Amino acid sequence: MPAKVGLLPLYIALYDKTSPHRRPQMQANADLIAEEIRKLGVEVVQAPISCVKPEFEKSIKLLVDNKVDAIVTLHLAYSPSLESIDAVAGTDIPVIILDTTPDYDFNFNVDCGEKIGPNHGIHGVQDFSNLLIRRKKPFVLVAGHWKHSAVITAKLKTAIDAAIAASKFRNSRVGIIGKPFEGMGDFAVPYDKLKQDFNMTVVTYDKKDQPADADFDKKVAAEMEADKQRFITDNLKPEAHKVTAETCIRVRDWMEAQKLDAFTASFLDVNRKDGWETVPFLEASKALARGTGYAGEGDVLTANLVSAMLSVYPETTFTEMFCPDWQNDQIFLSHMGEANVDLYAAKGNLVSKPYNYSDTGSPAVAYGIFKPGPAILVNLAPIQDGKYRLLICNGICHAPEDPAPVECIKGWFKPKKNLPEFLETYSNNGGTHHSALCYNADPQVLLYFAKLMGFEAVEIC
């Protein structure tokens, strides 16, 4: 589904009184920019030109009702900020200010009478930006000529990607099976604070909420057959495969019924008394490949981060930095049994191994090695005073050529900084032990994402 952007053209009522003949030109300018934005492959919901408070209120309602991912403002001329600020700052939709004008050349021989009118929006941008800052409404501003620069094709596209991730992070529904792993403090944030900060809803699994599924057995059989096509299953025990497939369908049905954007499971709390025959590691891996967020150990915050990253970068997975490879200046990545299986360098190996962490049976787990390629580790760290810090860790993943089937999730991430300096910088900035790994990500998108969310940002490169 393409991104949906709301274009909000700003103007001043005074000019409709003094120079009404300019209105068609202003509309043409707004239409031109809307068409340029559409060329990015996004859907544009174009609001009417707005001048006064009631018009801005109607325009913002139009964009909210259309569930746009971002509001792109366009100052067609100067527009007094107190007319628009209440409506714009009153929504949690990310705001992108497009600072551009129709004319490229405004040099010595300019005809002021004809040219100032449509080209003086920049001081409206300045008025508006000041009020957004004072209202604590995050925004991204991109400036340049619409035709003779990359302001739309590159800068605005980057800002829109960031807004998509920010929209996904806010107002999300994250499910949790069990409760957060006792004693893990780095990702621990009270649910009511997550609700207050991001309007994030945490949905705790209750077996009473498990939807009835008349086609359950058929789905399980189909799931097992699909697994045999998707994975290596030569050494898979049939009984482990069956209970794992049943668990996959149960979790998936619950996620669909609860309209979840992400989920997390604490393996210690998955047990038979709650109806679980095994842990949902395989469904977590499949969910990541489908674009659903996930994090381990009951970490709802990182699960939501992974969901946001997946909305822009489908080649994203949940992971942990496990062990340093000092000799080769890289970090070994892994987790117990959850990873985006579409990111493996070779076909995943679906096997079952003994499981003794909770009162449940051994699962079938899809193991593999993360493929090589440029990647960024993205970490969202709760820090002091109720704030958050986004760590953007640039690097590259390595993998052996023609990897053989493995029975562990493996990955090797080489940061741009040397390993000791990287680890020092990471922990000195409060980085947690749960992260998202994003292939082919743009650091600028992540910096804009942090700005739109009100996070501090630290780029480690």
C-alpha cells in the first residue's frame, strides 16, 4: 500500500481582498506541487487553500479523516502562523514543511510587483516554524527549488519515509504473551507512560480472547505443507512440527483478531496451563517476514520500533548483540529462535532441539545466517527524565559464502567504528540489548524519524 500524504497549502486572507486575481495562480502552484509529490509514488490528499482558522480546522479534519501518514505544508505566500498553528499542532500526524517557491531566479532585474507575491512564502515558513517549536510540535523542514534541486525527489521523499515510520510507531497496538522478563530493566517502560507518550496500547494475551477457528485443522495442515517448501525440513520431527504449526496459527489468529501491529513473547511465561504446547518462535520469525513487529522477552517498546522500521525497510529483523569478535572487529548477532527468515543467506533450516525453559514442548525453529550487505542497527533507549534516545549504528553484515545449514541464528555485524570504540560509544549513550537490524537503511530517514518522534538521536559511524 503506498504512503498517503496530506498537502496543506497555506495562504493569507488579506491577499484575497487586495489581489483576488492571484488566487488562480496560487491554486495552480499548489496543484503543481501535488503532482510532483505524486511522482514519488505516494497518494496525495490535497486540502483546499487555507487562510483563516476555520479553514485550517476543516483542512486538518479532512487529512485526519483520510488517515494520512504525513502533513506536508506549502506556503504559497506569507501566512500568519496563529491562523494555522492550533489545527496543525493539535494533531499527532507528523508534519513536513516544504519550503519552496515557483521561481528559481530572483536576481537584480526581478519585477517586484509580479514576483514577490507568489515567492515570499519563506517568511511564512519562519513564522510557522517558530510557533511549532514553541508548541513542542516536532517537524522536519526541507528547502530548495521544486524543479532545480532534489528537494522533492530526495529530501521530501526521505522525510516522508521517516513520517511513515513515525505514524506507524504512534497509535500502535502491541500484543504481549506473558509479562516482561523479570529483572530486565533497560527496555522497561510502564505501559501507562507508553500510552501517554505515543498513544501506544499494550494488549496482554488472555486465552479467553483466543478466537474460535472452524478451519483450524486445515490451516495447520496447509502451514506444515508451506513450511516444507519454505525451509529445509530433513531433520524435523513431525510431532514438533505439528505443535509448532498449531502455535503459529493460534498466535496469528489472535494478532488478527486484536488488530496488532507487533507482538512480543516472554518464553518463560509460555506454558501448558495457558494452553501453549510450545513457544511461538517460528511465528515470530514469520511475522517479521510479513512486516509485523516483534521483540523477545516481553519488550513491547522494541517490538513497536521493529514494526516502525519494517513499515519503511521490509528487510528488518529483531536481534541482539551477543558476542564480540575482537579479532575481526565485528559483533556476533543472534537470538534464541526468532529472526526474519527472509533475511537468511540461504534457505532456513527448520529443526527441533530440546527445550527446557518452561513447561511446554520443544518447538520447530527456523535457523539461518543473516545475509551480507549494508545495514544499520537501530536501538531505542529509554533515558533519564522520561525521554528516549535513538541510536543509529552504521555498518555492514558479513556471511560465509555458500553457508551450510545451521542450528542457531547467526549474524555478523561490522560497525563503521572499530569495535572497542563502538561498544564504548553505544553503552555510554544507554543503548539497550534489544535492537532492530535494518538492511539498506538511510541514516537520514532515521534522523528525521527521531526528530518527528521527539527522540534524541546519536549516529554512531
